[in-house]
Amino acid sequence: MTDKQVSDGIARIEGLLSTLVKLQMAPILEKELQDDFCRKLWTHTGKATAREIQKKLKCGANKISETWTRWRELGLVVKDGKAYRKAV
């Protein structure tokens, strides 16, 4: 088996795994994003800092932190250094 074949196989497995994870997370994400604040926060998660999001959404840091913590427990986001990013 060549390096290219191995690389292609790994890429295919990653793609299939990502699809399965998204399918499993879809009902959880749908439930979490029923709230307008959560939908907006989800849009900005991974793209802006908490401070930038605070200004854009006109909310407190605690509300953002509590939501991200809940989402981390649900597997929707992962902590990436000091920030959070979407898991998939």
C-alpha cells in the first residue's frame, strides 16, 4: 500500500466519522439552539473572543461562559487554550 493510498483511506475514515458525529449531535444542537441568544453565540463560537461576543450580543461574560460550559459537557464545543471552538 502506498503512502497516498493510506492517506486517502485515512481521509475517507475521517470524513465518515465526522458525518456520524454530526448526525449524533444534530438533535442535541437543535435543542440547544432554540434560544435566540444561543443561536447567535453558536454563530460566533470559534470565530470571535468572549469579549468580542459580549459586545456584539450585549450580554455578560457569565452567560457566555455558562453556555460554553454546558455545551462542552454536551460535547458540542471543546476548549482550545483560553477559547472554545465547535467540536465538529
